[in-house]
Amino acid sequence: MKMVILGNGISGITAARFIRKLSGHEIIVVSRETDYFFSRTALMYLYMGHMRYQDIQPYSHDFWGKNRIQLLRAEVASIDFEKKVLHLNSDFKPGDSSFSTSETDLGYDRLILALGSTPNKFGWPGQDLKRVQGLYSYQDVLSMESHSNEIRHAVVVGGGLIGIEMAEMFHSRHIPVTLLVRENSYWDMVLPPEESAMVGRQIAKHGIDLRLNTELKEIQGNQKGQAVAVVTNKDERIECQFVGLTAGVHPNVRWLKESALEIDRGILVNSQLQTNLQDVYAIGDCAQLRTPQAGRKAIEAIWYTGRMMGEVAAHNVCGDAVAYDPGIWFNSAKFLDIEYQVYGEVPVKLPDHLDSIYWEEDAGERSIRLVFEKVSLCIKGFNLMGIRFRQEICEKWIREETQLESVLEDLALASFDPEFFPPYHREVVKIYNKQYNRSLALKKKRKFDMVYQFLNRKHG
């Protein structure tokens, strides 16, 4: 049976790996972006000079042949779902790639669509000028590199994770950056107010020009069709030689809108990641769950959910029915010098049934937030800035609906900071005692003994 996977990101490659583990089926992975799979989350470090392109490729080049996974560098122009054929763009020139093909059609028995995302554009005048782009693909980083020598000032539009990554990339080259954020505070649709303010201070500390409550109105160009300035909704003109459009992404599915696939914002799939068409599956950023689990979104453009979807799809195309279960929500990122982790429920604005304990160090670059139910006192979520907690322990507490005071007593168990970092869990307990007039004390137990016992209980 021929398994064709369209897209060589984390979703598609995970699917290929697990199909090979589960079967001897023929596997072909098609990508127009690169010959080999790379870690998309590490793209920024290429531009910053921290890593080389070969360093962000998790597998050696001989891995694919050893595992009988065929890689095809090609662009798909259209898909005939009735005849089960991908029509390839004969004009696509992948350069020196040895994986291109002279064929124009590629048949399949089962197809997995792992199409990823594409940056949002909202019809801004000048959005298609040269030196205007998003940050998603390997080609985007090459484009940034090609323009860098002529950039005296850059403007980045959008206050999400990609926006701050692009700003940091330019900052690493000592290129002045203005960051336009339409919200009142950085990423305040995701981060609670205190954490959002912390990131805003971090941005200012690094000398990045953060403009809050400011939107892009238009991009102005020169006679060569290159961006030379932006105009904001406040009618301020900011001269620049590069404009980064990082106001979110959307599933890369518009080219399939006229097909037989059922598409809303993304390709609609059931719990087994099947589309409405027989033998066609969708995974990763392009997949939209028809019935997402409570508290989860229908589309989650997150690395780990893409990886999980790839594994689930592999089981299903190989005849082993498995339902997709993303488990407890988590995410991680880095805001310049501040690491960020979130586990479980951490709403921006707490609903009536939830409360939280929040501690922030005096320097304002580290914080811990515990979210819990008011009535049952069960722990619901953790929000961490500049501090690392063990994922498996946080998830265990949330899954088992552990009582808040039990979590506080054992909080040192979760700490995963490097050696000699000062322990902050005692400060959190002090805040709890003061906030709720309690006299809770930490358990007098060595942290490493506690971790060892926890792992023994978990793994038997």
C-alpha cells in the first residue's frame, strides 16, 4: 500500500516514522520547502548564528534510506481525490535537490495532509511589497538574511510569539526594531496581566521599541517596489527597510477550498483525524477537530500537538483505530531572556469558580502562578515565568485533581531549575498563608528523595 504524506514538518515526519514502525507500506513524503525535515522552532537560531542548518536537522541524511522513507521535493498544484492522484507543478524548480521528479502525477492509496500554516495578511496596502514577509518557512529566514545588509530599521507587526522572535533576531544583529502591538499589553489575550507586563518590561530592557495600542495602517514603497516606511493607525510614519508581518497564522488550506474536502478554517477531521473523504487524513496546523475536547481549541498550531497527531494518524492509516487525545494543555516559549511554561488552565481573566496565587520576585523577571478551583481547592493550572517546573509532575497533580495545599507542601518536587538557583517555592507558600490566613508549612523532605519516590510510584 502506498502512503503519501504531503508536508515534511513535525506532523508529517512523525507520521512517516510511525507508519514505518507499524508496517512495511511504501512511504513517500512530499515537500516543496526543503529536502530534509528540520526543527521549525529553531529557525531563529540560524539567523542569530547560534546554529547551522545541519544542526537543526534531527536525523542524519542516511536515516531516510535506512528506514525506507522516500523524500520527494516537489510542489503539488492540485489533488484529484476521486482518482487518488496528486498533480505536481511541472514548473517547480527545487534547485540542486536530488529528490525532484520529472513525473507530473503521484498516485496514493492513503493520503495524509500535513500542510502547516501560512502567515496572516489582512489586506494592508503595500503588504505584497519586497522586504515585507512573515516568519514561518526556511525560505523566510533566507529572505531575512538576504536583506539584512540594507536594513537600518525594521518594523515587526504583531504581538505574539513569532513577533518577539523576529524582533530578537534583528536585535541580535544590532538592527533597531519597532514592534507594533494592537493590544493594551504584550500578548494580553494569552498572558494574565502581571505576566504580560513582565514581558513588556523585558522588551523595553532590551531596547526594542514597543508600541502598544498601535496598528498597521499601510506600508509605503519606493520605485523599486521595496518597503521604505509604515504608517500606523495614529498616522505616524516610521521609516524602515523591512516589515515583518507576524499577526498570527492560518491553516494553509485555501488552495483546497474548491475541492471535495470539507474545510472551515482548517480541514475538518474526526477524532481519528480522518477527513470527510475516504483514505484522506489531516494533521498538525491544517487540521480542525470537529469535536475538540473540553477546554481545547479546534485548531492548535503547537509543536507537540502536531507530533501527537502524526503518531495517531500513522496508527489509523495502518488499520489500528486510535483516537486523538491531546491530554493536558501545555506550552513553552522564550521571551528574550525569560523562559515561559504553562500547564493546564490559566485564563487571562479568572472566571468566578477559579482563583489563583501569584508570586513575583522583586527584580520582576520570575514568577509563579497557581490556578485552582475555589470550592474544591483542586489545582487546575501553572503559569511560570523564568522558572522551570517538571511537566510530568504538574500534569500528575492536575490530572489527579490534587488539593492546593498538598501541591504547595510538595512544590519543591516540581522545581526543575538549574543547580544553585534560589528556591522560590517557600515564597509562594508565604503568599498563600498571608492571602488566606493559613499557617501551611513545607514538608521537611529532600527534593531529590521526593522526585525518586514520585518516579517509583509512577513507573512501579
